[in-house]
Amino acid sequence: MAECNKTKDKDAQDEAVVQYETPHAAGRDRRGVCVYALHGQPTLPFAQLLQTLSTVYIALNPNVVRFRMPAYLRPPFWHRAQQQLSQAFSQAFPHKQAATIRLFENAQGYRQIDIETPYDNVPAEEIIRAASECAWKVGHALLGAPLFVGLPSSALVYPMKLDNVPLEKLDEFVASLPGFFAQFVPPSAPLRVVDVWKVETKVCMTHALIGAQTTHWLYADSLVVLVEFLSLPASGRIYDLVHDWPGWALWNNSVLVHLHYPGRFDYCHFCKYHAQHHAQRHPISDCVKLVCGKCGNTGHSEAFCRADGVSQNKRHDGEWRANEAKVDEEGKRRFAYGSSDYWDRKLRRTEGLAQTKLLIASALAHDDEGKSADKGWDEKDVPHVGVDLAKEEEQQDEQMEMPGSFPTPLCERVAL
């Protein structure tokens, strides 16, 4: 977690809390300015909210610890593994409330284990420490390190990032957030806004006259909003609720807000908001509007088609393997006589010299025939060309033997 440095700025006669993200290696630093706090002070640090937002396709309830399920564990034995983990949790925390343990397989086919309990009962850090020190097992395999950890809170808090929010309408937008969320949040899962952060990026500018460099923090057209669910669906998982949310929402019939949140559906970035309905939404790999002109498949364009790289090898597998064996045999032969790099350069230089000699001889012969036939020149009047290729080859050989040097390109100089 990034260390948050707080400063105080006067903004509309109120003290605004400013927290900084971890410094970026390339200088693209960000900070958050708290423009609204339900409890007077921010509930969670700004840097921690950004870290949670980086896991786009995973939405965890607060204080949930997710582990990877061993590959050998089959569904008929999940109930036994659940009892084994429940017993290990009770032994590690005998005077605490029992945790909820879920074993499931997600949409991508990965099998995972969730251990969930309220933060005021047992914090996630204590669960991770007990699993490591007490060597919790699933069957005969260790549970290992966690994959993801939910936010440290007893409330059902959940972060969101809203892009394309204009600065001139920022105050109006923040005031209308409950109505904005009501467009896609069902009445069975009401929520309230807890914190609102204005995202700013650092920009370094150099004065054109004096050359002095100044640093400015500019609004990035983004807000980070922390909401709290007052109730959840029957499954009790935030993911089952937010996975049906849209990726874009219209505010005030004039501003199209881009939504980023954990557990978001992988909407097609080609169709975007034109295909958000449940019957229309799809990932880009299934987009029928994006058809490749080379292979005819959907989901990619001709520029990103891999038919030549993969399909051709599969189609001509025998020929490809024969060429590969030929290359290996040639490489072994060259290594038997010395460095492969040296012999490659030697072979290319020899072939280049031979080809150059043939081209020069052919060009001179063609010029001799044309000049003699057209103008009736005598052969003795035709200038002879002298090409000293042996001298240049000797110079390149000397240069090749020098340590740390590279051969210069061969240049043929023709003297007329």
C-alpha cells in the first residue's frame, strides 16, 4: 500500500484531503482530492482504491481472501475440502464466528476458494497469517498464498471509476450521483455514496524564456467513487450484481460516462455502448461487425490475423519440419568449423562478392554491345573498368579480426 501524504488546501472554504498514489517510474503520478466524504474523513485510502480497481474482472466482497484451488481436487470432493477448511479456521480462531467458505469455478474455468468473514470478526491479514503458519491444507496440498484480498472493511463497500466527467459540471455531477446510479442499480440492492475522489495527474512544464520547470496538477476527467451496498442479492456476492451493469451510462442526456469497476463484463471495445444490452453484449472475440478479410473469422482485423503464422504451419506441417531439420543440420556443420556468427558473415560476404562480379560483368558486356552497335565505336576506345575486389576483401578480413569491431558494408568503386 502506498504511503499517503496528506496536505490541506482551501477549496470553497473547506479543507480538502489530498492523497498521493505510489510514484510512477515514468513520472505519470496521480493523486486524489476528496470532494465528498460521508463520514467527514475518507473511509479508505485513495491508493488502495486504485489498487482494487486494477483487478477489472474480479469483484470481491470486503475482507474476502481468495485462494487457488488445487488442480487435482474434483467437484465430488469439494464438500470434504470445505469441511477441512472450516475445521482449520475454527482451530485457528476458536472464539470467533465461523467463516463462510465457497469453492467454485468461474466463467473462465479457473477453480478458486473464497474465505469470507466480517472484518470486525477476523481481518483478512489474520486469515492469511494463520493459513501460512498453521499450514492449512486442501486434501493433501497446502493452501498457499492468496490470489486476491478484499477491501478491509466491515461494510459492503465497493469502488468505481467514472471517466469523461467534465470539470465545469463536476459539482452538479457529484450531487446527482444517487440518481445516476439508479439508472442501472436494481431497487433490491440499494446503495449510497460514501466517498468521492477527484483524480489529478502531474504535469511538468518548462518555461520557454527562462527554462525553469514547474509542476502542475491537472484534473484528469475522472472520479473515483466508493459506494456502500445496503443489501445484496440472494447469493450474497457483489460480483453477481455488478456483472450485469453497463459499461457506459448517460448523465443529464448530454454526457456519456465511461464506467470502470471490478467485475465488469468484458464489453467489446469496437461496438462499445451500442451493444450493452444483455442480449447484445459480447466480447470483441465474438464481434460479428469485426470480420477479418484474410481468414474470414470474427473478432479481429486483417492487420492482426495470425493465419499466416499458425495455420500455415499446421497446414504444411511436413514441409515445415523438413525445413527446420535442414536448418539444424546446417547450423551443426557451421559450428563444427568455428563460430556460427563468423561463418555466417563469411558466407554472406563471399556470396555478395560473386553476385557483384556477375552484375558488373553483365553490365559492361551490355554497354560494350550497345555502344559498338549504335555509334560504331572501336573496342579500343571503350574504357576498361578496374575493380579491386581482392583488396577490399583483405581489408574486411583484417577488420573482422579486430576485437569489438563490425565489418563495413562492401562498396564497389568503378573507375571509368
